Amino acid sequence: MKTLIIAVFLTLAFSATGLAQKCKEYSTPTGTFAFCPPAGWVMSKDAAGKGVDFNAPEQPDMFSAVISVDEDVVPVDRDMLAYQLIQGELKAKDYENPRLVSVRDVETASGVKGTELVFFLEMKAIPFVQTFYIFEGPKNLKLTFTLTGPQHDKDLPKIVTESMKTVRLKK
């Protein structure tokens, strides 16, 4: 009986360890936030040099999705920042036919509250989805994820939502 209990315990311990090792957690520059980017996505510096991008594996006949991650002190609350993002996206001159599809509150597994904004846009007649996730930290610190990807990639929302659920405050 002891052998069975020990075997079950070891199996569970190794399973839990295996799950934890699957996530290569990314910590923001201030060390305030951390999350698990989607598996297989490659990190690079963003064009402005302020944040990072996580690039999806390339797919044939599709432009690759990218998640841009920025951490900034923003002197407005999460709702006002969401409103400002909505106004900016709907007025952006680079996009054709911008449509706000949904706005909803989200909460991560660790209890960090956020807002999700989903837009359908076109650029040069190519339809894509742009999703913003805004998470609020201490002292007006905001963590913003911007996902840009093809509208017809049906797996993309699930992959990104699972990643966003891992956002946590470290400090």
C-alpha cells in the first residue's frame, strides 16, 4: 500500500513539474508583471525599443500574428485607457473599415483584473483582428498587450486568451 501511495505521489509531482516547465515565463522590465507567452512564439524587441513582441510561428498563405507588450505608467484608470484606445483605433488612418467587436472585463488566474477590446480592421483590403488587453498594476502602471493577426485564424483567440490568463503581479 505504501508503494502505491508513493508511486501516485511521484507521478503527480512529476506531472506538476512538467506542467510548470512548459511555461517560459516572461517578466516585464520593472519586474512588476509576469506571464507565459504562447509556446513556440519568438520574442524580439519592438520597433520603438520600449517593449517586446512575441511573434507566432509563420504560417503559409497568412501573415503571422504578433503580440506587442508594453508596460507604462499611464495617469488614467483602465476604463479611460480603454476608451482612449477605442477612439484611436476607430480614427486611425491606416485602417479601413474599423469595427469594435467586443469590450469585456477579464480576470487572470491570479486575480489581476483587465479589459479586452477586440477590433476587426482591414489594411490594403486584408482583414485582420486587433485585440488589446489592458492590465492595471500599482501606481498607475499598465501592462498592455496588442495582438494583431489574421481574422480567419480560428485558433488564435484561444491561444492568446490562455496566455493572458497567466498574467500575474510579481511585486
